[in-house]
Amino acid sequence: MKFKFKFGEFFLGLATLIVIVLSIVLWIFIMTSDQRFSNIGQQNQNNVTKEQSRNHSSKSLYDLYIPTTSYGFANGNLCQLYDSKNNLTLEFTKEIKKTKATNKIKKIVNTRAKYEEYLNNPNYVQLVYPDEITFSLFNQLNNAANDNREFNRFFISQSNHWIYLGNDQTNEIYQVKITGANFDKLRKYARNARSKYPVRLVRLKEGYSPFYTKAMNARVYSYLTNHQSYSYFVSRLLGTSGVTSKTNKNGQTVYSLNYYTRLRVPDSNSGKHNYLYTHYEKHKIPNATNRLLDSVYYVHQLGLTEQDLRFFDADGANVSYLNYIEGIPVFLNKQDLQVKTTFSTDSINVAFNSVNFQIPIPFDGQTKQLRPTQDVVDDLANHGLKQENIQRIIVGFTEEKDSSHHSLINLIPTYYIKAYDEWKSLGEWEKQDVSTYREVAQLTVNEGGR
Amino acid sequence: MDHKRIEWLFFVVFFLIDIYLVIEILRSPVNLSNADTTTHSVASIRNEMKSDNIDLPDKISDAPDSGYYLATKNRDYLSGKVSSLTNVNARYSKSDNVLYGEPRQAVLLSKKSKEALQQIKDFKNDPKNVPYGKEFKYEPDMSSEDNYVFVQNSDYGEIYANSAQLNINVKNNQIINFTETYMGQASPVRELQSTISAWRAVRAMYTDRELTNNSRVTQVKLGYSKLTEVRGSTILLPTWLVWVENKTTKNITMKRVNAYTAQMLQSSTYNVEK
């Protein structure tokens, strides 16, 4: 057999092989390109980018990031203030929107003793967020766009030219010179607030929590609620024509838009209204400011009624929002949050509940007595949950169905405690075996130390 | 020879596929979510309205406002007042909760519109003529030459509802009769909350196709509208009231936009006869 090597045939064979391999490589590249698919996916997301969400909906940003609690002094005592007619936090937000910082932020306090002097100084009205936000969130208070320093407390002095921003966790207070604000009305509202509950601010793991010094009768509110249909959320989050697959598992349905965007819908017969939206995208976890801003973008995308929705907690890669009724957060299904966004390196998860507090029912006089906070903390310590393990303690509403109407719910005030990174009501913590939590926490500490 | 042809065919086909795939990669994906899109659309929405021949008032505020959920107790407020109306012949209809009154003596009005309006206000403020008259406020945008409309006022704003209205009918410069409905004192059900701006309400109407071509927005006001009745109370919520005039027929319609959510309130239009 005669072997005859021909260059032409060899190169033709080689070139054919190369173009075949190249086409396979290019095809794989296209199919696995994150950027490509994430961009295509966004075509169905109402054509709104995160950037637009930041620039365009500043009203919504302020509405979500309203301080939720106010403090002032009455008869020499620190009090939590509340007035439904003259909403203090709304009045503050109206003014802070007009405010501009005229100089750089200057740190003036960084010790606990000095910080507590400010907390207990009757010259200041305090407006407080439930958790820390960053300086860059509101640009007009800070010209540096990437300032990730955090604060959770505004101190309003007697002057309209200076404002102080405090961080409970670090004991730092920053002084900012401002123009354009007039807090005279706010100070007047604070002096004349209808409810003034005496409190002392007690340092817990994640900052200062108000401890009510006396038992109080907190109001029980009622609402008629409704829920948007699952198709509303599928259409908003995945678009009207892009849904590529639908799978059913354990009664829950998962709708997918390409490989990268999914929505898990609860079983309509289960009576549950918890959804989970997942968008797979490889990227770094955003910094603190961008986590807050991006979470706002996702909240807008959901299309929930945002009237009562407020920023509630920012914990590592999580940012969560709750409905606030009369200054008190509402926990759903005992301890669920209304919206919780979780950022990771390969996906963004948005867990949310579709409940809408649609129609408020006039207050019928029903109240619930809440014990002084220290008594509650002491009882929890006896149960095994010590004060040093409590991150926060607040009064929140737990929802209870009213038997008189299928969509009527009552909001019952009770203590909510955050410990071991979990929010639970007092009743729920009392049912828990806290030693298990302690052991897990200890194990985590030990593993971290290795 | 056949083998070579097949090889050439493979080479050409895959080469073309490669070119196509490279073009696909180089061509950036169609990005409909361009950062300028919404900003642009917000700015151009006024132009779009203009091209649809929709006129807007010179100034519509873009600043958010604030309002409450209010509640009034559902009671028969007017029936007990009939006996105290000594200057008018009054009767009360329990079925539709309306008080009808006719002056016993002629009430002559000035021919000057301002003076006539003042005389009518004086008439309704007299408790012998109209019960709770002082709680009603003149609403020029709902009134016409022979029908003066007053809406019930509250500490928190005006209530625009059929069940909170006073209509005084005039003919030949004389008060002929009046009809009155009254909801009682309103009180806040929840705390003061921020609302959308007037401009955002008009924009929501336009995007919801509630503003037809060839129309004119004549007035935008914040007022309270009826939401529902529950547990013996009527719940009111802040609404943007938008008066829209059809340029051809000159008909004026008042529409309502939920000032919290920017949603249209259904079956809530009110036709104004000028």
C-alpha cells in the first residue's frame, strides 16, 4: 500500500476540524455568557435599571428609608414620641429632602461614654432607623458617592445649621453643616407629641434598644387585607411572554425565564403567600450602599404596595423591609419579613410576601398590655436567652386572623427579639430550646477561630 | 473525490456558522433597559401628551403631599335637625339620607356674582336654614350659574363624596331650594402619610389611558374620597381630583386617583354641568 501525503488534503482536513471545533467553542461561549443572558433577561423587567431606580425614584427611596422611631424629652425623661396627626418622622423627611450639606462630615465622638451623653441630652430630638444605613444613600448629605460609613440615628439640635449622625454600633457621631432645612416644626411636634412613652436606651449587641420602663397598653389595629394573584408577579418579574418553563414541586410552582431568572410561587390552596424570586448572576457582593440601593430596585420591581413599607434590617448580605403601622413593624406568619433581599456571589434572592394591608379599620378600643422591657429580658434570661446574646428587642405586631371576616386581620403588639441572627416573637423564643442555638453559635465561633 | 467534496462542504458550512457566531458575540445584546430610557420617557411624557392634544395647567406640582385615612361614623345626622330649620320647609328622605329644603321666604340675590355668592354663603351658614352649614365649603369647579355646590370640609381637608355635599339651586337671582347630605365629623384612622404628587397622578391617568386625546386638564386638587364602608364607619382616603374637559363637547368630568398608590378609583367620575 502506497502512502501518498498531500498537503492540500491535509490542510483542508485540518481547517475543517478547526472550524468545527471553533463553532462548538463559540456556541458554548454564547450559551454560558452571564452578561449576555442577564441583559436579555432585563428586557422583560419593565425596562428599568437599578441606576434608574436610584436616580428616578428618589421619592420612593425616601419613603422606604424614613426613620421609624423618634425620641425626645418630657419632664426630664427620655421618651419615645408618637403623634399620628403630626407624623414626626414624615415631617423630618420633608425637611431632610431639602437639606444640603455645606462641608465635609466631621467625626466628633467615638467613645461610648460620650455617645451616651448625646443619647441622654434633652437638647436633641432623635430620629432613628431600625438599622444602620450608609452616608451615601442620600447624596445631598454627602458629596462622596462611595462613602460606606454607616449611621442609624439623627440628632436634631436647636440649630437648623447643624445636624448630627450617630452610629449605635461604633459609638461614633458625625457633625454635618447643612443649609435649606427648618426643623422648627419638628421640634414643636416633638414637644407636643400625643404619646410619650418613658424609655431608657439600653446597649445590646447591635446597638441601643428602647426599654420601656412602665407597662403600657398598646393598641390592637385591624386591617382588611388582599393579595395580588400569582400571575401579577409572574408578569412583573418574568415578563408576559418570556416564561420558558414551569415546574411543579411539593405544590409550589417554579416559573423560569431563560436559565437565569426564576420565581417560586406558593400553592394557591395552601393559604401561604410567600414567593421567592431568584436571579442568577456571577458578580461580587455589592458594597453596603449598593446593597441598599439594589434592594430598593428589587422592591420596586415586585410591585407591592409600598405605602407602609420601610427599611428594617441590613444584616451582612441581607436587606429586609417590613410594613410599619403607626410606627410599629408588622411581622408576617409570626416572624416572616415582608421583603428580604439576599445578595451572594452567584445570585440575588428576593423572598417576599404578597399581603397588602389594604383598608385600615377604625380603632375599636382594644389594647394589649406590654410588660416593662427589662422584665421580659429577665424572663428570657431565665429561659436561657441571656441579655448579652440579644441583638435587638422591639415592639412589633404579630398578625392574627379575625373570625368575623376572611380577609380581616388583627395586629397584636408583642415583643420581638433578634438573637442568633433570627427575629422571633417573645412567645416563639420561649418555646425554643435556646441551648441548641448557643451550641451552634459556639461551634461557628470555634470553626471561625481555626 | 466525493470525500473531498464533502470535506469542502463541511468546511464552508462550519466557516459560515463561525462567522455568524462571532457576529452574534460581537454584537452587544439588545439592551432595552438603557439607563436613559426612563428619564427620557419622564421628560417626554409631556411632549407625548401635547402631541395627543392634551393640555395641562401651567403649573402642576411635582412635590409629594400628605394625607390620612379618615373615618366617619355612619349615622343619621340630618333627620333630627329638620325641626330646627325654622326658615325653610324641610323634609328628610331616610332612604337616600338627603335633606331637601326650600326657603319659606324668597331669598333674593345680587346680580353681581361675587355678592350673590356671599349671600348664598350667609344663607347656608345660618343653622335655621342649613344644618352643619358652616362645615361646607364652596367648590367653584363643581358649580354652575344656577347650581352652587359646597363640599363638606374637615380638619384634614375637603370630602368629595355624594354623601357629603350641599347643592343650592338658584333661578332668577333667587334661591329656589337645596339638597344636603352629611357624613359627620371625620377623624384619622391612621397616621399622616406621604402621597404622590399632583403631576404623578396626572401621569398615572395618562398611562392608564384615562386621559383621552383632545382634552384639557383644568384643575388638580387633593381631596378625600369614599373608599368603603366597614364596621359601621365610612373610610375615606386622600385622592387627587382631576377635572378634565373634552375640548370638543366642553363636557367636564372629575376623575379620582388614589393619592397613595396612583391607581384610578373606579366608578368615581363626576360630571360638571356648566
